[in-house]
Amino acid sequence: QVRLVESGGGLVQPGGSLRLSCAAPGFTFRSTSMSWGRQAPGKGLEWISDINPSGSWNWYADSVKGRFTISRDNLYNTLYLQMNNLKPEDTAVYFCSNGRAGKRGQGTQVTVSS
């Protein structure tokens, strides 16, 4: 059974950094492509990053390219999103997923404000 638990969100000032984690126990994480998405208040879902099972390939939305880095630790079944130079428009609930058509976690709130 797929279970995904995000953590690491919070309130940060513009220009600050956060590192999100997604714990993924209970399924073959190391064989699964993973994704990060976000949803801002009143806006639709935005996929922001994908990573293949080995971590050798990744993709970023233009809105976060150059500022966010996706990574994974297949030994500990954990997905990460390092977010640097955060902007107010990055404020959203962030969630991980076992692929864009897969199950999502409950999400973690990121608020960027001075």
C-alpha cells in the first residue's frame, strides 16, 4: 500500500530556503518515478518536478528551475525537494506523488512572506 508523508514546510522570508521531505514506506520506492506538485490558494494543481527511479534524470517547471532541486535516497525511501531563493508566489501546499497519476500525500504548507 502506497503511503506518502511530507514534512519540512513552514514560514520563510523571501529569499530563504526550505527542504521538504517525503517519506515513502511500504512500496517499491526504488523502482518508482516520483514527483512534487503544489497547489496555491485559489489556483490549480502545478507539477513542479519529477525524478526517475535511479535519480539520474529529473525535470523542473520553468517556475522553479534553477531554484529548486529534487533528489531521492532509495536506501531510506525518501524523496527531497531543496527550495532556495523562495518567492511569495511559491506559497502553496506542496505534496509528493508516486508519479503524476499516482497517490499523493497529505501535503505540507509552505508560506513565503516577510
